[in-house]
Amino acid sequence: MPDNNLTINGKQVAILEGESLLEACAKIGITIATACHDSRLEAYGGCRTCLVDLEGAPRPVPACKTIAGNGMTINTTSPQLDAVRATIDEMLECTSRAAIDSYVDKNRFIGYDPEQCIMCDRCVRYCDEVMQCNALEHVGQGSNAFIQPTQGQSFLDTSCELCGGCVGTCPTDALYSKQSFELIDTDSNQQLATTRTVCNYCGVGCVIDIESQGNTIIGIDAQTGVGPNDGHLCTKGRFAWQFVNHPQRLTTPLIRNFDNNSLEPASWQQALEFAANKLSSIKRQHGADSIAFLASSRCTNEDVYSLQKFARAVIGTNNIHSCAAT
């Protein structure tokens, strides 16, 4: 089947059936600003920041919601478009679009600042389309419109799972992480840094971005289009990271002193030798099947594979399980 083609700023672009003009532009490196668009959601076209000129159309069209067609001619820049976009940007930035000034909620994780809201409805659509929990709603019309948890309740009293997906998709930080807001030091000279890694709470392998200031983690986010999670995170993945800097977190091996029944710090070499001697002693006295191995759900697949190999090949038992399987 021959490719369908359209022309963007004088360049021929091959397109697939169902692609939007926004996606077609991205193929040739043209980035068009958006506010209400999230590639994980159905096209909305509400903010109008992605307007482009379509030859034959009476007015500019939203690139995110217009399906690319064979033979189309598109221009992404023109004096008319620049003027329209400037007006739209001014309308979005000059004042809040929400009809309420503040919102206080008793949950620990998600905060809402209506003064930053531009009424793009990305949070509402994320809840409806992705999480299917209807935890947020768009109330009213025009200048009387605002976003709130369903029926004005606390997030905790709705069907919200506190996944923070609304925080992740919000383009203006109207929805934000309360923990990050409390931890970030605006007076500090330390630069904010982002480190990409893999969440260790389960075996899915979600790719996360750890946001830090100095040696302190201030938040976790995930980027759309990256990893198996595509920007989605569960409650633990997005909000449960305090254990990293917790004062009770173990930072060195501990060996129990049976004389006084206390746990005492030890080096890794001492701890490994102690464990090896104990395992060998138990195997000699009671047999290999008297020993069992339990892997944490935070272990990687490679770690779990190594553990089962050790259990079966070294100790000689099939008594191995992972809590991620239950």
C-alpha cells in the first residue's frame, strides 16, 4: 500500500492512518507547544495552543485533534498564527481560569492550587480514561468553571487511588505533591537534579525520575513515553520514598550478639561469613530442605534468579518464594 503524504512547511511527510497533525509534525522535528494534550489521553483540543494553518480551512485548526490526511498542506508558522498564539498564551498566563481561589484537602499526598489551574481538564480526563475512577470533576461553565474532587469531597472520600497521575499530567503544577512542596528549600544554593532509575517496589520495572536537592530526595516523577509504565505510577512508586532518608534505615549489616541479645554493627565480610557458616551448619545437621529462601518484591529479576540459583545449586533445596508472586 503506498504511503499517504502531506506537506508541512514545504516538506513532504509520510503519515500513517489515524495520526494527528501534531504527530506528523513531530516526525520531522517540529515541536508545537501544547497545554491540554497528553499522548496517553484522547485528543481534546481545548487550549488551542497547538493551532496550525491548514490550506483550505477557514481558520487555524488544533494540531492535536486534527487527523492528518493525504495531500494536506500545513504551515506551523505565520504572522496570523503568531498573533493568535500570543493572545492564547496571554489568556492562559494572566489569571487563573478556575472560579475558586483555594482548596484545602486532608490527604497527605496531593495538593491543589486553583490559582494555577488553566482548566485544561487533563487531570479529569486522566482519572476518567486511564484510572477510570472519576475522582475529579469539572464543575460549571465559562468563568464559573473549576476543578474539584468529586462532589467537593476530600480525595480520600472519592474513588481516588492516590496514584498521583493527575499531578503527573498537570501542566501548571495546580495539582502538586505536598511532600515535595514541604521538602524543597527555595533559599538553598543547591541545584535541583534529576536521576533516572527503575522503581524497586515490584517487578514491573517502572522507569522513574528521582528529583533531588543535594542529598535529599524531594520527589519522584515519570515521563510519558519512557519505560513500560509510560509515565504512570502507583501510590508507592510516586509517593513512598521517605524510607531512603529515614533515620531508622539500616546502613550497615547487623549481627546478633547472643550473650546480650543485641544487634551489633558488622562489616559485610563479617556478615557474609557469619551467614555462610550458619547455613552450612544447619544443612549438615538438618538437611538442605530445612532451609528456605524468601525474595523481596523489591529485588530485580536478576537478583531473584541469582537467589534461586544459590538455593537450588548450592544449598540443594527448592524451597524458594518471592512475595511479589502473592
